[in-house]
Amino acid sequence: MKINTLMILMCVILVLGRCSTSQSAGENADVNNGTNSDTNTPLQASVEGTGSVVQEPTVPVEPTDAVKELLKSMTTAEKVGQLVVVGMEGTIVDKDSRKFIEDYHVGGFIFYRDNIENTQQALSLFNDLKSSNVANKVPLWMSVDEEGGRVTRMPKEFLKMPTNKAIGKKKDSELSHEIGQILGRELQGFGLNMDYAPVLDINSNPTNSVIGDRSFGNQAKLVSTLGIATMKGIQSQGVVPVVKHFPGHGDTSIDSHIGLPVVEHDLERLRTLELVPFQDAIKNQAEVVMIAHILMPKVDPTAPASLSKKVITDILRDELGFNGIVMTDDMTMGAIGENYDLQKASVQTVIAGTNIVLVGHDANKGISVIQALTDAVNHGKISEELLDSRVYTILKLKEKYGLTNAPAKGPDVKSLNGDIQQILNKVGKATK
């Protein structure tokens, strides 16, 4: 009887001990959120370890910013080159173009009708330029003005798109988005990656020949809606759209290609009309804004918009919240060439808030701009911090769009013309 009682007592003690062990393990499991003892937190390790050393909490490793690393590796010459997009002469890669690439590390090229004869020649030109750039760290902007209508750079094999004025009469944002997609496909097929479109100018002055039918209309809401739809269509094809011409070229009577237009509106008027499409585009992820060569004495009597800190930084960047790329209209246009020193103006616009100086014609002028910007950096007029800030924004967008020096295969002209014809059937008459 005593043995049986003792055995029963021992069994009870054994069972209680196992329950205690099981309960302790369960509590530890709750503390570890289901993990085992090999994954203790630093605090647990210090308590359970045999020594008195307390482990430091693990600091999370921040992801590397590849663009920052690239920027650190670039020379001043390479950085300054990114601030400039130049034009070229002829239909093949010439010595000046190679010099811009090899010696000046230029950020990109703009192409005009004189550079483009037919589809095969244009494709060869663009691919040859990119091939010439393979030794450089940064791919090129390959850009054109492809608005549709009278402003087109596509070869003669392509049907022409309707004018924005004709498109505006349809008041159809889906149609505008489709048109933007076609514009993007045209460029993407050639390996072009930047389109100076859409035009967001409001055609409020019927005598304005420089804008005219390039505008979607004379109402801010219409221009905003159709312009943004076109912009989104271009973006969808991996091409960067450049909205233009900030702060609004629609109410001018002088062509800025020839002289300097003067707009007498004050900032309050601009806020209620001209700025509206740009503000809406910025809210819808516009990435590049082109600044017009127009003087607005009631906003900044000292400089045209393209050279004005008041316009570029105070209004566009600070008031409208734009943090993307700002680029000038062509600095060889009469508005600048007839009134300002090109080199000084190029430095002034970068200080005012511009990222890219566009020099569309004359290789010597392009070189002089690069030299002026280099001198400004070397003498501290443009600080290293400012230079890095301007270039970083450029590199970030090039990274986002995956720019490369790889050759393009060429556009499907037949397919594109079929789609353009459908647009023309809805909007206007087909012309070659």
C-alpha cells in the first residue's frame, strides 16, 4: 500500500513537472512570436547569454541610390555636359556631333526636319549617335518637336497627324490619349526618348501666328484636359513629354523665333488662365516643362521668363510645386539672340532654376554655352551643390525611363499609318 501510494505520488510530481515545462515553453513561444530560440532578439540574447556583453540593435541598411553613386563618379565636364542639349547639321553623324559626345559629354540632341530624309536614314543617324556615346557614362536624350499638325519631324513615309486645333474641336480626352500614344510609338520606334509636346498654351489671341492651331483651344479647361491626356499617352510609350511653353505663349503677337514677345498680364491674370493647364499637368505627373522666351514686365521686368528666377523658381517650382526638369526653349532663337548675350544668358537661366539649356543650332554656339557653364562652375558662380542638384534631377529621369545606347529596330510605318488614318477619319483629312 505504501509502495503504491509512493508510486502515485511520484507520478503526480512527474506530471506536474512536465506541465510546468510545457507552460514555460509556451510562454517563451508567445514572447518570440512563434520563432525558435535561435532567433532571439538582442535583448533576449543578453539575458540568456553567459557573458555580460549587450548586443547593439541591428541598423537597417538603406538601399543604395545608383544615381547618387553615378553623380559622385562624374567629372565637372561630364556634369556640365548634362545641362546642355544641342542640335546638329546634316543627316549623318559629323565631326561636330562626335566632338559634342566625346569631348563635351553632351546630355542629348534635338533633331529638326533638315536632319531627317526618310525612315531608314533617320534610324541610321539615331543609332549611330547612340553608338558613338557608348564610352560615356550617361545615355543621350534623343529629342524632337513632334506635336502633330504643322510641327512634325517624322519622315515623308508617315501620314501627318491632325492639328491640335482640330483635335480640340472634338473635345474628346480618350481621342487625345490615343493620339499621344501614336506620337509616342512613332518616336519610340526610332529610339527617340523625348518629345517637345504637348503644347499647353491657350490660344487667347487670334493674331498669334506662332501658336495658333498648335493650341487645343482658347479655354483653360479644354487645353488642360486634352493636353494632359496627350501627355499621358506619350508617357505610356516610354517617351518623355515636355509640356510647353510656360508660363503661356498663347497671348503674343511676336514670334519668339524672331524677336522678344512682351506680355502685359500680371500674375493674378496668369493664375486664372495661362498657368491653369501647367498647374493641372504638374498635378498629373508632368516631368519636364519648357520655358518660353517671353517678357512679362508686371511679373519680372528684368528678364524674360526663360532667364527669370521669379518665373522659374518662385512661380513654377515654389508656387506650383514642380520638382522635375526645367528646360529652356531654343536659346538660338531671336528672342534671346537679338537681345541677350548667349553665354551670360545660359549661366543666368541655370542659376534661375533651369536644368537643361537647349541650343538648337550652330555647333560653335553650343560649345560656347558649355564653356560658359564650365567657367561659371570653376569660378563659383554656379556652386558644386547647385550643379549636382540640377544634374541629379536629369539623371533620375533618365534612369526612370531606362535610357540606353542600344540601337532601335525602327518603327512599324504601315501599322502606325493605319492608326493615324483612323484618327484622321475622326478628325480631319489625311495628307503626306
